[in-house]
Amino acid sequence: MKILNASEMQRIDRLTRERYGVPSLTLMENAGRGVVEFLTRRYSPLENHRIAIVCGRGNNGGDGLVVARLLRQRLLKPRVLLLADPADMHGDAAVNLQRLEASGPPEMVASPEVWRDIYPTLEDATLLVDALLGTGLTRPLEGFLLEVVRDLNRLHPSPTVVSVDLPSGLSADTGSVIGECIRADASVTFTTPKLAHVLPPACEQVGELVVHDIGTPPEAIESDSSLKLNLTSPADLAWIAKPRRPDANKGNFGHVLVIAGSVGKTGAAAMSALAALRAGAGLVTVATPKSALPVVAGLGLEFMTAPLPETESGSIALQALDDKSMEQLLAGKSLVAIGPGIGGAPETVEFVRELVRDTDLPMAIDADGLNALAGSLKCLAGRRRVRVLTPHPGEMARLVGRSVAEIQSDRLGSATGFAGEHHVHLVLKGFRTLVADPKGVVWVNPTGNPGMAKGGTGDVLTGLIAGFLAAFHDRPLTEVVAAAVYVHGLAGDLAAAEVGEISMLAGDLLDRIPDALRTLTTPPEPEARKAGAVVREEVY
């Protein structure tokens, strides 16, 4: 699902009107109807609520006026506050004001003085619809509207607040919070999410996010190659459900070589290997220091193992590259996953650098493998080679020689800049993990939870990415990596729902990969496929 900024959304709306003949008034009507459908579904019976709708003068306010009219048609009696002079309203918003007035005018609140008189009467509302400002805001609120937003926030946690399109005060064009904004319990946006809906910290103000289809033809968006930011959704992963051929064999799904582990860090190697198998890889071999091999082998029945020469501390020795067995080990493999649990011994660091530099096989690089590359990024040279790097913010900071705070202040720029400069695929982990490719395409991941902030979950992700790349080698690389990240987070969400975020272990996440995949491969119920059903509505 594409993520747009305000100007891109305006361009798509204009295209919808001019090329596809959908009137803007119809789009506004559909938007208001979508909000009413959400309110009905989530907060029924609406008759039990005291509903207030606060509208501005622009198109967002027009959406709110549609909501008010449709609720009145259901014989409900919402309070409708218009924070504008009707003479200042134009276009579709003015038309919908006229339509609403047929059933009674809104309360006119065109000045701070009137607002201060009316504001105390909102304290008994149980459901508030925020239709003050939409996607056009580019600077912090000030004056009257700032006062209104602050006052509405003082009512929190009652009433429940549902924002139309975007919480008033947020800018659609950034994940930053540019100033005071409405704290919403839910937001209903239209056609696609905007940057503020999905990127932190702005997305933390959005609440539950619903993306509602209002009639924009999908091809109007999909045909625009300039739109490079995406939110991963189940609809984007339908290809995972494609049945395997009846005559398939393990050779069809790749052979992953996992180079991982050291004495004392054997679990990382085993979890990566098991995750690769759970992701669908046909074969997995773990290459690990010889003294660690018996422990690694004992942690899994389904993967193979191979011993590597080791240092005195029990990590991989540089000699592993001199041994002809490495050449044999790489032969016949589909890709290499390297880094989990290998440690930071000088010889091991040099081993990683030389292997990354000299091996043409696709690679997924994580953990100590990333730390080994810090200060030696020239190892990544080679535009035609597949390299997937999966740093958390600390590892990313070490890779580029910046602070964690700098990385976190511009995660999108950090990810796209590094991926483009070094011609790699970068997975910048964290809240709303980003997957960036060398051409500037980015996928934002909505799954996952704080319970995954625990040792071992990154090792599972490394294996998932490797296994997906092996099993789905015929799919576009960026989509496959994004799918692995989504499934990883979804497995974490399933684990948290069962055992709780505090007690969740990486092994719990590993065990729920099959459940996560089943949620993506189970066909929808016939009722959801019937004619006239909503084409696309996603909830986050």
C-alpha cells in the first residue's frame, strides 16, 4: 500500500477527477460515509453516545459535515460545531454545509470568545469527531485553532476522539510532530496512509488507523512510478499464499548457509537456522566454530552443520578462508546469512570483511557481521551483488559514524541514503522498521511490539530473511525482504498476545512463524468476497 504526502495526494485526487471522471463531491461524500461506517462498526450502538463533531472551514470540515448529515439521517442528534464563518467556505465544503442546513444549521463558533463559552458544554460528550484540519497543514498551529486543539486535548481521555483523515495539528508530510495536535484514539484516512500516519513519533498521535477506499481507481496510484514509499499490508503479501507445485522438491526452495555462532553464543546460530527453515528454505547448513558445533547441532534436528577453524576464544578464525573446505561449503548454496553470535575478535572481523568482499552469493548480514563492516564499507562494493543489511539503530550509527540520536531523528533519510550510496538493501530495525532498496523504494513495517526488544529476536529475523530469499527467489527482492520483516513482527504480535510482552522470548516468536504465515495464506471467507464488498480497507 502506497504512502503519500499532501501534494502527492492532491495530484492523485486531481487525476481521479480529470482522468477517471469521479467528481470531488463524490469523493467527499464517500469519505464521510467511510467515517460513519467506522463509527458504527467500532462504537455501536451510536444511540448510546453523545456525539460532537468539530469542523473547520476546509475540505476536512466538509468531510465532517457529511458525517453529521449522515448521522442525522439515522435519526441521531450529533452536536455540530463549525469553527468558521460560512462566508469563508467554498467548493465542496460549502455545498455540504448547505446540505446539512436542510436538517438544521451547525453551531457557529467563529471566534475565541464564542468557543470559550461553548467549550465547557463539550465535557459531557462521549464521542468526538475531529474534522478541523486535514492534510494541508505545513506549520505549527497558532492563535484560535491552537487554543481549540489544546482545549480538546484537556478533555482526554473522555470523550473518545476519532480524527477525520489526520489528527488536527499534524503535518501529512513528516513523521515529526510539528506542534500541538489532537491526540486521537482512531483516525480514518482515505485512499492511502500519509507519512504522519505511519512514521514515529507522529504516528503515536494517530491511534488506530483505518484506510478507507473512497473511489480512487487503484491504477491511478499503481501506475505512478514516482511513489516510492509503501506500507506493508496483507494485501501486498498475497503472493505468499500461492500454492507450491505438486512436484516441488527441496531443491526448488534454496539452500541457505548460515555462518553464525561462537562459544557461548550458540543459540543465535540455531535460531537463525530454524527461522530460515520455518520461512520455507529447502535446506539449511550452519557453519560454526568447531567447538561450538556440538551444541548448535543439538539445538535442531532439521538443519545440517559444518565446523569452521576457530580462534583461542572460540570464534571463527581467519584460517577458515584459507581452508579449501570454505570453497566447498559455498558451492551449491543459494545465499549466505552471516553475523549472529560470531563475536568481535579481530580475526573474526577480518574473516567477515574478506568473505563479504570476495563472495558473489547473495548475503544477509546482521549483528556482529555488521559491526565487522564498520570502518570498512568498501567491502560492499559491487552493484550487482545482493547484500541485505539489518542494523538496529546502534549498529547503524556505528556503520555510518554518527550518533544513535542522529539516526533516529531521520530514520527514513538514514535508510534511503545508505542503501542508495552503497547499493544495498537496508533493514533499519526499530519501531516501524524500514526496508530501503538502492533505488529509493521504501517499505514501512506496521507489525511488531516492544516485547521483541530482547536478545535473539534479531537472529530470528536474519533467518527469516534468508529463508524467504531462498524460497521466494522468483519475487522482487525488496518485496521479499519486506515480507520477511512483516511476518517477523506478526509472529511477535501473536507471541505477545499469548504470553505477554514482558515474558516473551525469541523462541516464542520462532514458534509462531507458522501461525503468522497461516494468517496470510488462509483465504478470506466467501462473505468478504461477495459483490459490493469494500474493495480495500486496512486497519492498523
